[in-house]
Amino acid sequence: MKRMWLKGMLALAVVAGASAVSGPAMAAQFSYLDPGYTQEIYTGPTPTAGGYVLGLAFGSTGSLITRSDYSNTLYEYSLTADTVVNGTNVHSYTAHAVSGLGSGRGMTNGTDGFIYANTSSGVARINTTTWTATVMPGSHGGSYGIGTLPDGRIVHSTSSGQTWVLNPVTGTDTLIHSGYGIDGLTISTNGEIFLANLWNNRITVLNASGGVINSFPVSHGPDGIAFGDGSAFANNTDGTITRLNFAGPGFTGAVTESIFASGGAYGDLASVGPDGAFYVSQYGPIGGIDWDNGARTSDSVFVRIAAVGGGGFTPPPGVPENPTSSVPEPGTLLMVGSGLVGLAYSRKWMKK
């Protein structure tokens, strides 16, 4: 698992913050969660080697798809909680061997119906109909952060801290920013790029050309990021989720940081699904997973967090917003103009 040098310190901090289960009440993975939101352990123990919880994307039906570490396997989870683990209703998975994928961790939904993934050889484009992948020629290799701009271009980071923008139509990969220790990244509906600089506890906000909109220190180890109600939310490596509020428009100005959730396990990559829920990874070997039967284990899972009644967060560009309908053939969705990618179909909002 990445950043294992944190293990000793974080294990003590997170375990101390998590609460035990008492009586017949259902367990909560996060011992504290802001009122007005619900949480559920969505997946059973992840099937990845070492229990790693890695990149995630969503299928055309709204299904959660996660990635194995350094292998050619993706795991697609059912839409219903159809199995029980440690007294907890969770969603089972189907394993898909993806020919040509290669090693890496981050994934993002493209606006063209493909999933794009970081690999050590470059950005791979995954066809979830055939479960095959092709590495985009000329793209730069990476492992973690990857996201989709509203115009369809793919933003991705390398292990050296560089941020690149790949045009999946022309194959051009353009360097837009050089930073330090980029881990997770995500993109707002307006195209602002959030980089989680985990190694120096900083978040940097860029525009699509790489210009710095904001850069600020944070008090927790940021990794997966999401948006909702004008705020940004960070899934952190110390078992917390923090809410980031900005004094200025467009994520500018001074930043106020507050605890949205605490008492969880090591948080890693995360995303928002078509249902408007925040899907956050929880690495159980650091902090533990609390199940409904009172057991605490070192498994790793994804937790779903949503506002009471559903939604609460904003899906990033590319996530299918009409998951019950079929997705057109990817080749019909791209229109090239001035090097940008457009959508050739309308998108509708639908809650899970």
C-alpha cells in the first residue's frame, strides 16, 4: 500500500478515534458524521491483493466499478445489497479480467462512454462492453490521480508530481502543472482541477490550462475529493472527512476547514456516483472496519455517504447521469473542434 511509512502513526490515531458497537444498534464506520447524512458499508472486503482499496468509476447502469492493484481485473458491484458480511448487508461483485489494462490504480469515467485508467505505461482506455483496454500512445504513465474535464479531456498525474491533460481524440498529452506528491485528483462541473498534495498536506486548485486558482495547507492527509453545496470534501488518511469552504467564488479566497466525519480508517481514493452519494475508500489495516455484528476487522471496504433522502454531492464530469439507459457506442459521442471533445447526446439526472 502506498505511504506505508504513515502506518504506525495513523493506526494509533484512527483506532483511538473509532467507537465500539454497543447494543443492537447498527455500527457506523465513521463514529461521527455530520447530521443530515447517512453512511453504509457498501462493499464487502475488497478482493484486491493486500486488501487495497483503489480507483473507482461507475458503469452505465450506475454500478460501482473498482480496480485491483497491479493486475488486469476490475470488480463491478451489484446495485442491490444482496449478501451479508459480519451482519452487514453489502453489495456483491463480479470480477472482470480486462485484457491489456496493466498496473496502476486511479480510474475516471470519460464523457465518451469509456473508463480511463492510470497505468505505468500511460493512460489506458477501457471498453466495459468487451472488457478490453488500450494504452493511449504518447500518454504519460502514472498511478493515482485521474479525472475528466467537462470537454472530455483527461487530467492525470504522474508519480513525479506532474499534471498532464490528454486529448483522447488527438492523443496529445500536454503538461500543465508540476507539483509535489499528487495523489487523488478530481474536477468540478465547471472544470476546476483539485490536486490532493498528500505528502505536504496541501490542496492546489487549477484551471484547465494549469493556472493556479488557489493553493492552501490542510490539517489532514487529503486523498479522494468531492464537491457538494458549494464546498469541497476530502477523504483523508487519518480517518476523517473534512469540509472545505471558500471565502471567494470559484474556490478562491481563504479556506475554512471543518470535520464532516471522523473515527474511520485510512481514507484513499474516492468519487461521487450517479446517485449523488460520496463513495469513500476505507483501508482497514490502518484503523479497522466496524461491522453491524460488532466485529472490527482489518478488511478494506468502500463506504457510501449520502444526504438524508439521497444525493448531497455532485458527480464529476463523465459519471453517467442516466444509469438506467444504454450508453451509445463510444465512437459516436466525440465531436472534435479546436482540439476539444463534446458530447453528442443529452444527459438526464436520475437519483438512485
